[in-house]
Amino acid sequence: MATAAVGGTLVIWWPAFTLGAYNAVFFDNVLALWAVATSVLLSGVVFRSRGALPWGGWIALSLPSVWIILAIVAPRGHGFPYLHYFEAALSLVGAPMLTWLLSRILVSDYAALPLLQRLGAVAVTVAIGVLAFLLGKFNYLFLTCSDFDVSGNNSPAGCAHGKPFNRF
């Protein structure tokens, strides 16, 4: 279960942080979710392990590809005005769903586990997402604008001015 929780938190922490810091989920976050979901989907197809997931899981793993198709077909000039809501929902709901799906695939006796243990990995992923959002929202408490600049990110509104914190 810990492996699935780690996989889910690796996908959710940065989108949740940027949502808190910038009020946006960036495209590279959604593409990371797409890469993980698509690799699990294709692995299931290659290894023919469809029985490991319900049909809803296969649909959930396909959603990041749907986002890419929508982004491609949306008119460039006008855009699809609500596509960014789909991006945020896909990232923030998709990571816990991906954790659940990974748990079903990676844990051979998943169905025999008590419900609380089955939900544990998803709960850890959700908790990390909430904490990462709060860290992004209150980034000025422990980061400076220079920290964002040095890392190659734009400084979010309301960041603390000053030199980057010395970490080592």
C-alpha cells in the first residue's frame, strides 16, 4: 500500500502546491499524470490484466488522454474556456484515483484487506495533496521569491522578498 501511496503523492504534490501558490495547475503537472496513467493503462493492455481493474478504472486511466484530445481540438483563438477546470479536477481527483488503481494492481490480496487499509493509501495521497496546497498558499512563510526564481519558476503573488534560504 505504501508503494501506491508514494506513487499517488508524487503525482499530486506539485499540482496541489502550484494551485495554492499560483491559483493554477500547470500543463506539465497534467502531463505527468497523463504519463503515469497511460503507463498503467498500457501495462494492463500488454499484460492482459484487465481483471485487476473494474471498467471504471480503465475509463479513469483514459481521462488524461481525453484532456490532451480536448486541448488539441479546442480552437486556439477562443480556447475552451473551462479546460483549466478539467485540468485541476483531473490532477487533484486523478492522483487519489490513480493511487487506488495502483493499490488494486500492486497488492495481490487487495480485496481481502479491511476497508480502512484499502482506503489508507488514498487517504495518504489526499492528505499530501491538501498539505501541499497549504504549503503553496502559505509559501511566504518558508520560501522567498528568490527561491522560486533560482528554481526556474516565476515568483507567485505574495511571496516573501529576500535571498534564497540556504538549505545546505
